[in-house]
Amino acid sequence: MLKGKVHKYGANVDTDAIIPARYLNVSEAAELAKHCMEGIDPEFVKRVQPGDIIMATTNFGCGSSREHAPLAIKTSGVSCIIAKSFARIFFRNAINIGLPLLECDEAVDHTEAGDALEVDLSNGRIKNPTKGKTFTAKPYPDFMAEIISAGGLIEYTKKRLESRGAKSEV
Amino acid sequence: MTLVEKILAAHAGKKRVSPGEFVNVRVDLVLANDITAPIAIREFRRIGVERVFSPHKVVMVPDHFMPNKDIPSAEQAKLVRQFCSQQGTLYFEVGRMGIEHVLLPEQGLVLPGDVVIGADSHTCTYGALGAFATGMGSTDIAAAMATGDIWMRVPPTIKLVYHGSLGKWVGGKDLILYTIGALGVDGALYSAMEFGGDAIDALSMDGRFTMANMAIEAGAKAGICRVDNKTLDYIKSRAKRSYNTYEPDEDAQYSKVIEYDVSAIEPQVALPHLPANTRPISQLGKVEIDQAVIGSCTNGRLEDLEVAAGILAGRMIAPWVRCIIIPGSQQVYLDALKEGLIEVFIRAGAVVSTPTCGPCLGGHMGVLAAGERCISTTNRNFVGRMGSPQSEVYLSSPAVAAASAIAGIITSPEEVTD
């Protein structure tokens, strides 16, 4: 169960807002996290607490393919992102590195910044005790659930290669 | 099946695929740059395989903060260089490189019917050649470097048909800005955009690259054109291997078919801070500029420079405007030099840079101060994209950027030419 306070944003939060390109001359996650959300919310890194949740409306993470964006968010302590929709590349990147994303219109419509949420990733339940409401996120397609349960794309790929190797030895 | 579905089916070893289906597809080329490769290399090593699946199908292009803009960038470039040397992958050093999406088609590394994935969102540019090309993150690239394939969800295809013939100062950039303005920045989310119609048939390859390049700005997974004689002419002298061309079926299922009559459209400008925030240039009002950038993976090809030079020839850039012109590759630079374009630019008061992504992402070679405004032929105008979060970026064609550099305000080319 994930628990954390909500930082809420609007539509089309782009990757330049999440991590401006001027900081991409390094790849270390801890360095990137120092500038997380700087383009849209310079105070974010001061406010964020481990477990906190980012919430946004539509097309979160649009723009560049930089994996530095979900990496900065994950390393800043954010436990998951809830939005109405995500940009395609950002969605893949987050799943691949093990940053949970949930799509849920109702949760976004009925949650305010600062509300504390409880999120159960096993069934997609999002509970907002402040508002006395519970929401259910869209389930992941089976294929993606497999990558998530493997622990991300690298672990998933390791397993695939192992099973290929096992087959070729037979 | 649509064009995209046919390419994906062929690469998944299936007779047919449908939108929404998850498939593993074989990749013909895997790409990363100096910003995204370091993470891809780190993740590749975590997988624990020794060698990339096929060194001549992996290419790395240092182009973003190149030539090295500072010590951390130099360290990242060094790491990429060493990895490529050790693995024997394709690699283009400063002096031979170009902006990746200008360079790879020019070098014949992308051909019709290919599946290309790149750790750069503008990888969709290669759709202009009738390839399925899409941007992904570094970890996806790491996995593909290890296995030679990648998972994909087959996208629905939106067919966009452009009727009519374009006005004198209207080109591929205006068509794609117009389209993004109509669809919105997530109007094609998760979909493929298939471009067709008279106006696309009439476009040069450079114009088609510009259109496919910005499919991502509508949220699309890919932007693609059908292969025609222009495509075949373009690749004739470049292709060093065989390739397959595909055609959509007569009864292909599109999620949407959108038709535009583009005969009357004006040059388009996208206002801060979204590429979808477009307006015809006549409705812009007076917008003063401090800088004009002509270049990038969107508009750094020879035709773009020819258009700009046609407007700048014999004229002077406004004294308060910095005009930065960036040929997209060494070849484009050399061709521009031979045609006399570089001299035109310098005489007009512009600066001409070596190929780099530089200013497009606020990296170097033209970063903006607070309160400054830039007209740019690049692809994004998000807050702080080219520098200070208090700066502003307007997106346009090379023609509008060149005319604006002369006038010092955003201007239609008609206003400064006879």
C-alpha cells in the first residue's frame, strides 16, 4: 500500500517542465532529482516527502523521450503518478523503470492538492480518506502487468534471454 | 491492414496484426544520442549480455550538447564513444556527424519498410521514408540492443489527407503546425498518423521529413508517408542493403480519416507555450523578437537553408536580432557552402554553426535570457525550452524565421520580398 500527499498539476506537463534539458549533461538519478519539476514548480523538491503522489490531468509527460524525467520523479521519493492520461513514451519509460502510473479520471476530479491518498497497486484502488471516496484505476494490459511484476524491463529482458538460452541448449 | 500494420506484422512474423495488440517486433536499427545513450549503456550492462545483438544495427550519434559544451557533456560523450568502439557499433564523430534525424536518412541507414526505434522522441522523422520509426526511452533501447527486438502495442492509424496545392510561402512545416493546431498536442496520442493527398505528393522529401518529425507533437507514436518515386529517388544512391515497400490495403481500417483543403492556408506560427497553439501569420499582431534560429531535426535540411537564403540574400538582419543558422549535417553544410548559401547568411549578419541540436533544447549555441523572445524553426516551445523559463519561443517555417530576422518582428515572407 502506497501512502502520500498529492502534488497536483494540470494538462500537458511536458518533460522540459519535469527536468529541464540544461540538467541532462549528467545521468545520475540523485543529481537529476535535485531539479525534479523545476520547470513548473521550483519549490517541489523542498516540499516533496517520501511516498508523495503526483497527480495531473491529461497527457502527463509529453515531449522528449528523456528517461531522466521519470527517473528524477522516482528518485525524488514520489511513489506513483495518477493522471487522466499519459504521453506514450513517458508511460513506457515509467513502467520500464518501475515507477507506477495509474489512469483514473474520477480520482483526479475528486482530489485536491495536499489530500493524502492510499493506493493499492494490486487492484488499482485509490482511497481518499479526506473526501471519503474510493476510486479504481484502469487495469494494466496483461503484457504490461508482466513487465511490472518482473520488476521492470531489464529484469523482464533477463528472464526472456534466460529462457531463450535454455531453449537453445535443449 | 494499414501501412503501419503491414510493417509491424512483417517484423513480428505474423500474417496480420490489429490495433491494440501487443507484439514483439524485430528492429532494423536502434538509435541513441549523447543524452540518452549513457543511461541506455548503463541499463544494457545490467542485463548482463556481452555484445549488442548486431553492431551494424546499433547507431549512436553525439549531437545534443556537441561539440562538447562543458565537462559533464564531454564525460557523457566519452562514455558513448568508448562503448561504440568496444562494441563496434555505428558511430558518427564530431566532424562527420549531423543532427541524428537529418544524418541517418542521408547516410542511407533508414530505408522503406524498416522498423527503427530511437532514444529520441523525434525518431518518428523516418516515417517520411515509409518506415515505422518511433521514439522510446533509454531502457527500451538497452533491451533492444540486447535482444534485437522490442515490445509494441500496435497503434490505430489516423489517415490525414491534404487536398490542394500550397501557396508560395507555405510548406511542410506549415502543414504540420496547422495539423497539430487542429488536433491538439494529444490529438493523436498512441496513434500513427498516415499523411497523404495531392499536397503531400507534391512535397519534397525534405518537406515530408519535417512533417513526420513533428508527429510526436500531436502525441503520435509515428508519422508515415507512402513510398513514391520521390522516396525511391532519394534512397537510390543511398541504400546499401535490400528493403521492402508496403502499401495500405484498399479496405484498411483507419480510426479516423481527416481531410483538409490546404490551398488557402497561410504560413503558420505556434505561439508559446505549446506546439498546438497555432495561428495563421496574419492574425499574430506585432511580435518583436530578439533571436531567430533556423535549423534542427525539423528544418535543418538543404531545402530549408535554400528557402532562408532566398529571403536573406541582399538583405540585412535587424541590428537587434541574433540570427543563428545551423545546417543539420556536414553534408548539408557542404552543399550549402557549394551553393553559396553560407556566404549569403554571413553577409546578411547571421552566425552559421556546426551541426548541433544546441539551442533547440536550451543546451548551447543560443540560449535565451529572461524576457527574450525567439522565432525558431525547431519543434517545441514549452516553458523554458530554449533557456530561461521567462523566455518565449514561437515556432515557424524557415521562410517566416528568415523574414522575421530581417524585420525584427514576426513577419510573413511576403512583407520583406518583392
